Amino acid sequence: MSHAGACAHYDLIIVGAGSGNSIPTPEFDGYSIAIIEPGKFGGTCMNAGCIPTKMFVYAADTAYNAAHSQRLGLETSFSGANWQDITKRIFTNRIDIIAAGGEEYRRGEGSPNVDVYDRHASFVAPKTLATGQGGESKIISGETIVLAAGARPVVPEWAEGLPVHTSEDIMRLEKQPESLTIVGGGFIAMEFAHVFQSLGTHVRIVNRSPFLRALDRDIADAFNDIADSTYEVHKGRTVASASGDEGSITLTLDDASTITSESVLIAMGRQPNGDTLNLPAAGIESVGGRVGVDKYGRTSAEGVWALGDISSPYQLKHVANAETRAVRHNILHPENMVAMPHDNVPFAVFTHPQIATVGLSEQQAIDAGYDVTTKVQRYADVAYGWAMEDSTGMAKLVADRSTGRLLGAHYMGPQAPTLIQQLITLIAHGIDLRETVRAQYWIHPALPEVTENAILGLDLDFPEF
């Protein structure tokens, strides 16, 4: 469809074509819809986040295993990565095709009720946005507006004007750097540290605090011990200044020491994009760029909703997708709205070793007043752990002694994001651990025996049979 003229009015405007692009289901076939996306369809997850990073991680895991097989009596080695082939496999042959296909579908006959705007949008009045198509500027308005414009990497002042990289472009480098300094110690930093180090780049990490500090203390401490012995670590430090060019960048730290690498990756968190939309003109409240929403996804402006990284307390794709389903339902069924699904949110870090967690840490459970019992179970103590000759894997469960309910589960090691899924189910449904552990079989000698033994190691009153 096409709305001629300087101003067009729509039933629904969606700002952002990541999770927001999933809103128009057949129930909206009778709506006139505008989708605004100045970048690539698919959002961060498709183009610069979850999916391409995990494709890199899989290659890095394979390289790591080839270089560390001696413990299994094997003589394999890793001799280097063909960076161009890796990026071609991931982007040219997969990601870019899918992203382009998503936009083509919305522009084509498959979505006759949708107009696509490919210029930046900002509010000029309530429910009214300035945007455009190609070189043409337009003012558009909507009965209902959904803000799903995501977030962007935080770039500190000292990096301005320098050829540093963020997660938005680091995977699309023309060649693999021989050395890389990563500034940051969160999920993004630790995943890229594993990717580049395992593929042959010398990785240095600068961070003012321990890595992945939000994790349960036992998992965080164990991971930091591994990371400290894997990478060149400059912990407890911040960057005071930087200088350099495309071939070399030198960071001067707060203790006056210097680090020089071929490339620098800034991984210091992500900033919600609400501050780019001129929200005050629309009467939409926000804090630091994060759009404020109620439990149903409604902003402070009537008829305007928000979801995903621009408003959510969880910058995770599976949460954005769940919020999309909730907002879609609430727009269609205002008489029977559902709350945004923020209970028992799990997450995983695809670094090495892999990490996955759901629910409360031990300290959080204690602070909440539960009668806490915990168990740390090592992969090395079950048969499949022996097969892997694993020395770092562990699972930690946190439970309430009085009810037998699981409060938190924390895994570090091979297949952690897969192993934890069963525990997500237990928490989501409030299943009593004392009943479930013997109500089902645990395949021997598969890796889930780590979970079985961890449950049985809790101080709970298990039945005899």
C-alpha cells in the first residue's frame, strides 16, 4: 500500500523491525501499518547479536577443542582461521539474505497493508512522527504506536574519533586482528574474548571489576579464575585516554600503564534508544533513554506501547519475543490484557566455559528470607564428565528447604544452556524437587546426571523410593 501526500495516517505504526516486525500477524490484516526501520530488518539479534555471535562461537568452540584435545589422548591442533570464509558463511550466505528477505516481504505483495519507512524517526507531536522513505521526508501519525527501536552500544568519550569497534561491526572486520583489546567484562565482552582468542587472536581485557559479576558468587569466582589464566587480563583498571589509527591503538590506563593492540572492542553495555526519538514531544516518559512502561507494556502516552531493549529490564531476545506476544495480545484484546512476562527469566553466556542461569543466586535467596539449601555438583563427578575429562564444569542449585522448591539454577560448562532448560521448567511450574527427582528417569551415563546428582545433594527430605 502507499499513502500519498506529505502526511499519512495509519492504524498501527511500529518503530523498529527486530521483534517489532513480528507484531503484524493475520489478525492485523485489516490494519493500515507503517514499519519504520532505518537499519536492517531483524534488529540486533539477527544482524549483530545473538545469531551471528553464536555462529562465531560454534567455530571458536571447534577451534578450541582441536587445540585442547591432548587430555583425550588425541593429537589434533588448530592451525588458524580463514576469517573471510567464516564471515562469508555467516553473513553473505545466511544473515544478510534473511535480513533482506524480511524487508522484501514487508515491501512486497506479501504485506499489502504495510508501508516501510527507512529513515530515522522522531516524534514531533503526540502520535506523530517525522520519518521518510529514501530521500523523501514524511510526517506520519498512528492510532496505535509500538516502540521497538532497541538499544545501541555505549561508547565512552575517550574512544570518540578513534577507529574502535563495538558489537555492531566487530564481526564484519575485513580481516582478523592479530591482537585485540576488549574494554568491558560483561556478556558481550566475554563471548567475543572466547571467539577471538580461540580463533587465534591475542586477547587483552580491561575491566574495572571482576568479570560477569552479576552471576552467583560461586560461578563468578570459578569463571574469573579460568578467564584470568586464559586471557591477558588488566582487572581493576579503567581507560584514562587512547590514541592511534587503523593499524594500532594504545590505551593508557588509570595507573599510567599502556596497552597497544591492533584493534579495540568497546563492550561496556548498551544504551536504550529512547533518547533518539524526541519522546517529550509525544508525552512519553523515559529515564536515560529507557522508555517507561506499565506491566502491560503501555507508555505514559495513550495508545503508545513499547517492548524489547528500548524499555525492558532484560536486554534479551527471548524476552523481547515474549513481550511482543504480550503487547500484540493487549492491543488486540484491551479488555483482557496480560502482564509482560518477566518471571523466571533465564540467560546464557556463550563464552568458554558456557554459562547459564535462572532464578535467584544463593545470596539473593538468603536476602529474600528463604530457608536456603544449596548444592554444587561437578561435571567431573559423573560418568559423562569423565568421558570429557572435564575439570571446570559445575552446576549449583539453590532451593527452599521447607517447600522443596527450586529457587535458582546456575551452570558453567559444556552444554550449560541446554542442561538448564529442565530446571527452567521446574521453576516455572513450582515443581517440588522431592517428588520429581525420582518420578522420572535420568539417562545413564548422559550429562543430565549432573542435574540429578545436584538435586539429590540438596538438604531435602527425599522419599526413600
